[in-house]
Amino acid sequence: MNSFLFQINSFRFFNFLPDFFGYCFLTLSILSVSAIAFGAEFSLYSRAGLFQQPSSQYYHFTQGIGVRLLFFDERVGVEVTYDQRPKFRSQGYEDQEEFTTINFGGSFKRFKNFRLTSFIGVSKIYGYIRSTHSDEIFEKREYEMHAASLSMRVEYVLKHFVSSFGIQNFHGFSTREQSEIYVAWPFYGFVFALGVSV
Amino acid sequence: MKPFIRIAILGSFLLVFLPFYFENNLLAQKDSMKSWSLQMKAFAPNAGGQDAWALRWASDFKEWMAFTNFDLYAGDYPLIGLAHGWRHSFCGLKCPINPYVQAGVGISTAGPFAEFIWGMNLLYLIRLDFSSHFILQKRLLSWGYPLWIGVSVPTW
């Protein structure tokens, strides 16, 4: 029973859903009027990526979803994404990370069906690591931080389908003590996204 | 802040902005502005940051850069590299606040690498970059410079 409850608690995806939908609701409600007025592109897409953690040279698979609204000829817009690194178990430890992001940006170069886009925003990172050595000895260390989110992508648009490939970085903000000794927490990754747009 | 540093900062601003006071059309006469930047210590996951230096020469569309990182070694030597980048400036070097994105390729003592930058020039003199390097060795290594801070000098 204890382990069953723990599993529910550790599946933080549901905890982040209110955040994600909250961002989406705000974004859509504020911008929908502008979108109707100026013409817009609304996209819904799934994301798959490879991310490197700050302190290791190993890449981890991530998966996620995103919604985006671009207007003024797709030059400016806002997107909200949620990415999750699935649970990884190794040598008696389990860890997981989640990134909820709100980005602003748009396309700045276009050629035929391709376009270059750049987005910048803020992200909330949640992660944990716990020992799986024994059920009786339970240790879990959680961490949460905000980060600058930066991305640069090449997109291909074909009618109502949008695909993109690009670089996505999260630069975790340090605490004041950490800033004084020049510490930051960068996550680097490549993200492929595929979705539909109207 | 020590008086000397205060005077040095004030003096630097005066050196740059005083010409504009006397000749407010100075920027308009020059179509292509350039900028030299020297970047120093960068933030990093390890305490103390990265002891890294970069010298960059940029226009609104291109940039040449040379850098070294004394915290990373390729064999017996510190990581040293040279790169050329293509830049998209959202306002241009003429603007007091100029955000830009940039992608480049280069060679280093650890192998070929690609560089991606999201940065900003502030008041012609300050440069802030979020930068990442992807170095191709036997596998793809990522190394970045979150908040790489530098000083710039505008030129023509």
C-alpha cells in the first residue's frame, strides 16, 4: 500500500497538468482576440528530444507536447511546452525530470516551405532522484528551479502539418549564493517536433 | 565600488556617448557598424564558473570569434577554437539594445564544433550571451557558456 501511494505521488505529470493548462488558458484567452484580428497560425504538436544534464555528458530521451500561436505573418507568437524525461533506473537509483515552458518568439527567416524560428522564455524544471535499494530505507531528493529557455529551429510547413528540428537549451537560474561563485545549471538538447496547424 | 572603477565606467560611457552629443547624425552616416567584444569568465555547473575567454568581431550579419577555455583540456592543451557565425540581429548594432541569434561552425583543438548563441548588446558596451558549443569527437559533446559576459567597443 505504501509503495502504491508512493508511485502515485512520484508520478508528477498530473501535478504539472494544472500548470500546463493554466498557461494554455491564459495564452489562448489573451491572444485569441488579437489572433482573430490579425490572422494567426495555431499549432498543436508532440515533441521528442535528447537532453544532456548539467553535470554529465550523457544524453537522455525526453518526450513532450506543445501548443503555439503565431500571428503577424508568423513573425511573433507564444508557445507553451511540457517535456518529460521518463523515469530512469540504474544501480539502485531512480530519477526523472520535467520542464514546463512558456516561450515568446517567431520566425525570422523564410525560404519556400522552410522557416527559421527562435524562441526565448522561462521554464520551470522539476526533478527528483531516489534510492531504490530497499523499501524500508526511503530517500528522495527533489529539486525545482526556474530556467531561461532558448531555442532555435528549422521548420518545414506542408499545408496543415508542421515539423521542426532544433536546439533547445535550459539555463537554470542559480540561487544568490551560487551566482556569487558563477554557478549555473545548463541543460542542452535537440528537439524534434511534429504537429498540425490551422 | 571603488572610486577608480566608478570613474573608469563613467569614463567609458562618456568616451562612447560624447561624440553622439556633438554629432547626433554620426550613426546615420554609417551603414555598417562593427563591434569588437572581449568576453571573460562564464557561468558553469562547477563552482567558480569557467575560466574562458573569447574575442569576437561582429557585424549585423556575421561574426568571427576565437576562444579558449582553461577549464577544459584537449590532450595537454586548453581548449582553443576559432569559428565563423551567421547572425540575425533584431535591431542592429546601431540600436542601444540589440538582441540577436547566431549560429556558427568552427574548429577547435578538441575537434570541429558548432556554436549557437542567443545574445544581446546593451548600450554598445555590454554584451551578454547564452551560448552553447557542440563539439564533435568520438561522440557529440555539449558544452555551454550560460551567461557569458563581456565588454564591447563599437567600430566602423
